[in-house]
Amino acid sequence: MSKFKEALSVKRTLSAQDKIKATLDPDSYKDFMSAMDDPGLSAGAIHRALKDLGIEISVMTIQRWRQK
């Protein structure tokens, strides 16, 4: 395979889950996952907390993730 084709095949964008996991320290990621499982916390609150940490992800992405 040529170098050009190899460069095209490299995935450049991270999924929302991968982006969050790569950005947060292990304890924060654990807290984030607990928040995702807590129906008492709104997707908006989780979104705001992530935004404060510099992670841009839409509220709809959080809602879809929680529905799975």
C-alpha cells in the first residue's frame, strides 16, 4: 500500500467517548460515567461540566449515549 493510501486510512477523529476518556484523568472519567448512569442528573448539567473542562460535545450526543 502506498504511503498516501495509508494516510487516507488513518482515523483522525475520535468518537465522543474516546475524546472524553482521552481528556479526563481516570478518576474524573469514572465520575463522568457515574453521572451518565444517574437519571437524576440532566444531560444539560453533564454538558456544562464537560464544557467547563474544555470538552465540546452536544447535549443530543449525551442524550443518545445515555439511551443506549
